[in-house]
Amino acid sequence: MTAPLLTLAQILNRLTLTARWTLRDHQPRPDGRCPLCQVPDCAVASAARDLLTALKQTRWIGER
Ligand SMILES: [Zn+2]
């Protein structure tokens, strides 16, 4: 037996969680710079935001 495959819902759920954690870690400081990347308009945060937006539009995930 190979490792159990995740269902699509599980994958989407994990993606959502990861994106949320990423977004929290890369939340811009009041001066607009990312505390981790030390740059304004952190690309990681933008990608996480885009991902969350896309995931919300799938409606495959519960309301958590
Ligand atoms: Zn960042």
C-alpha cells in the first residue's frame, strides 16, 4: 500500500490553513513592511491572499 491519498476537500483545507498561517506571519507592520521579508508589499502575503480568495470561491470548504 502506498501512503493514503488526501481527498480534494482535505487538500483544500490544508491549503487554506497554510495560507492563513502564512498571511499571519507576513502581516505588514504599521509602516507597511513585512516583518519577515523586511520589504513593503510582501510577495508572500500577496500570494497567500490571492490563494485564500481563490479558495473561498471554490465553495468546496466548510465555513471555518
Ligand atoms: Zn513577507
